Amino acid sequence: MLKPKEREELRRLIVEQIANMEESIRSLQEIMIPVSPDAAIGRISRMDSLVNQGTAELALNDAQKRIGRLRDKLTKIDDPDFGKCAGCGEWIPIDRLRAAPDKGVCMACMKK
């Protein structure tokens, strides 16, 4: 069971991670701006730009999913069962919660 001090620490951590993810999302969205075909950057540079946009799109999708999970966890942080593994029902160690507050499963269940 989480102690009140640990719960508050996790709340601050989640809020901080959400802020960081929002900044990352803004940066990734800037990369996603299409390159105009009439821009005189050359064929190779245009191809590099398209590859970078594809990579940024994948990262953006992952970031949006993660920020959604973080926001969900933030709404549930005051729940008495917050910190229990969704897989086995055991309490997740605080170090695991600090490392991945958006996951909701212990390492044993994650490996399954």
C-alpha cells in the first residue's frame, strides 16, 4: 500500500512527466509540418525530410498514447488501490511506479 508521501511524490512525478510529454508533442508536431514540393532543397534532402517525418509520426503516436495513460493514472492516484498490479493484484514496488507510473503492472506481469 502506498504511503501518503509516496502518493504525493508520484503525483508530482506524473504531473512533471505530462508537462515534458506535452513539450515533446509540440516539438514533434513541428517536425510533422509537410515539406513543400516546390522547396528547393534537393531530392535527397526531401527524402531525408520524409523519413524524419515518418519517424516523428511514430514518436508522436507513442507520446500521445503515453500522455493519455499518464493523465488516466493522475485521475486515479487517490484511489486506495492505486499501485496494485492490474495483472496479479499485488502491490507494485514504489521504485517500479517511479520508473513507469503509466504502466500499472509489475515487472513479473509485464514479462508474461
